[in-house]
Amino acid sequence: MIFLVLAFSCKKEVDNLQEVDKIAAPSNLTAIFDITQDNTGTVTLLPDADGATEYIVTFGDTIPNLPSFYGVHETITHVYAEGSYTVGITASGLNGLTTSIEQVLNVSFIPPENLVVTIEKDATNPRKVSVSATADYATIMDIYFGDVANEEPVHAMPDSVVTHTDAEPMWDYEIKVVAKSGVEATTTYTEIITIDEASDPVNLPINFESFTVNYAFLNGLVEQHQPLLTIRMHQGLIQVEESHNL
């Protein structure tokens, strides 16, 4: 009996190890830098990845470039002198498989200059906008989309693209981009955008999946107790059924 229990326990442990071996390496690894604006060069590194259990960082400012190890919820900070550095970030998974990226960090004690912001509205969904920005001497961009109260900015690296879906159509929103470096002074860009209401006509088949089609007429039919038409395909034939909202 004892032998059977031990055999069962060993088999279960082997099965668990086999399941761990099947786990893929961490994916979608990204990293954002944030810098204190006090001339100290203190940078906070914010890595993120699916399936990571540990982060390994090389800060790029020492020779040799020795790695440092951090838990997934651990705060990662490092003090840099002024300059440009290649930071290496590796995400390690439960079974030891890893995914790595390198990202350039610019540390400057000069206010950002020549801020250029690109704002584009999505052709399919008019409520969706994409924002990217670049500036000389910038370490990080803070992006505000202006559609909620007490908004927290989205932190973005220079030249990266951030997408956002605004809360309501038919509204003017002020998008603000703040370029930050290692000094208190910042450079800011603002632009008003209008999120248009859906206005395209309704075409068959009706699937309620388009962001540009105006489906409001259906609400009017319901409120006025007008008949609704249900259109179905059955054995290659179109069937139209009429119903009433009572």
C-alpha cells in the first residue's frame, strides 16, 4: 500500500513538471521609463510582459554591464548621469524560458525641444485615436486624452504609438502631450479633436458591429411602438418577419 501511494505521488510530480515544460516563454515584453524632474537622473523602469515571473535588467552605464534581478512587482530605479544608454530587459518565465528587448534611454538635464506630435483618428472607429510624439532631449512623454475627469496620463516612450478610444462621440476633446526630461521644465503640445457621431446609412445585413453606422433609428421605432422587421436567411431564401413592441 505504501508503495502504491509513493508511486502515485511520483507520477503526479512528473506530470506537473511536464506541464511546466509546456509553458511558452514570456510574450508582449515592453518597458517604459519615467524620470524625476529634479536634476538627479533618477529613472524608474516599468517593464511588463505576459507570463513573466522575474525581470533581469542591464542598465547600460557600467563596464562590465552586469545584470540585476527583480520580481514582477518590484520597483526598479537607477540613477544615471547625463547621456544616452542602451537598457536591456529580459523577462523570465516559470520554466526559465526568457524573452529580451533592448531600449534606448536618453537622460538630459535640458528641457525638451522641437516637440512634434502626430494625432490620427482611426478610419474604422472614429472614437479611436492614435498619438505619437518625439522631441529632442525627451526621456518620456505624458499623454492626456481629455475625456475623463482627474485623468492620469499615459506614459509613452518617444516615437512610440499610443491608441485610445474616447468615451463619447460628438464631443471636443483636448489632447495634451507633455515631453519630460531630467529637469523641472517641460514642453507641452495641445490639440482639440472632435469625435464625430456615427452617420453612415444602415445596410443589410445589420450586425451592429460598425462604429460608423447610425443605428439610432431602431431606438426610434421602439419608442414609437412601430413594427420591427427581422430579416433572416433560410435555405437560400430571405425571410422577413414583422414584430411589434407593446
